Amino acid sequence: MPTRAAMERSKYLKPIAHRILVSELWRFTRRSVPRGVALGMLAAFLVPVGQIFAAVFLALPVRANVPIAAVTTFITNPLTYPFWIAAANHIGKFILQMDAMTAGQPINTQMQSEFGQWLTWLVREAGVTAFGFFVFAIFFAAIGYLISSWGWRWWIGRKRRDRLNKILGERSGDGQ
């Protein structure tokens, strides 16, 4: 992992270093972590290539945690992407009810080549899959935000409870 000074000196980051190296974007707080998770999920499903860069640049204006936003994009990695494509296609078809629709046959069906039929099918499936990815982006961003904020609250509550039990245990041991 490069140091802060190395990132400040980088010729690629120099124009935006003053924005991306703000310490607020790198702290783990109860507000920035859920924002980072939500933006990472959103970028993971909406941007097919360069999800990490998209998540980082989305994190800047909303003060989300940059490392969390970048790491969360790995939910759609090259190994899991075929699964997500198939799932997005099924969800898109289910929501749009594409199987229930009967596509009208064009007048020149006999004149359409096999390549033309394949291209028509590909465009229809790509649209349905893109809609499925949009649904996934919204759904997983919302769920990720809620789960991470609840998880943060649980984790901090557990730490406080353990600290309080330790303090009460020391006090009760002193009085006896």
C-alpha cells in the first residue's frame, strides 16, 4: 500500500490529490463506512469496467470511506461475473415480464438473415440484463448500507458493553 506522501507525489494523482487525500475520506466512522459500502455496491453493478475508480470518485462528494468503497466493488469480480450476468438476466426478465410478451414478427422475417436474428436476440437480452444490473445496484446498495450501519452499531455497542463490564468487574473486585 503506498504511503500518503507517495500518493501526494504521484504525477497521476497530483491534480486531484487535494480532494482524494482528505483524512475524512480515509477514517472509519459510523457514517462514512455505510456510505462507502453503498457506493461500492452501486459502482460494482452499474459500471462494467473500472468499478474501483468509479467508486472512489463517487465517494468524494458524499464523504464516503474510500477504501471501503473500493473493496466493496470486488463483489463483482471476474470469477463471479458470469453468475451475476445470469442472475441479472433472470431478474430483468422477471420484472419486465419478457417471457410473457409475444414479440410481433416483422414483415420481412424471411428476408432477415441468421445474423440479424441473433443480433436482435442479443440486443433484447442485453437490455433485460442491463435492467437487472440496475435493479441489483439499487437493491444491494440499500441492503449494504443498512447491514453495514447495523453492523457498525452492534460492533460499537459490544465494545462499549465489554469496556463497561471490565470497569464494573474491577470496581466490584476492589470493594471486597
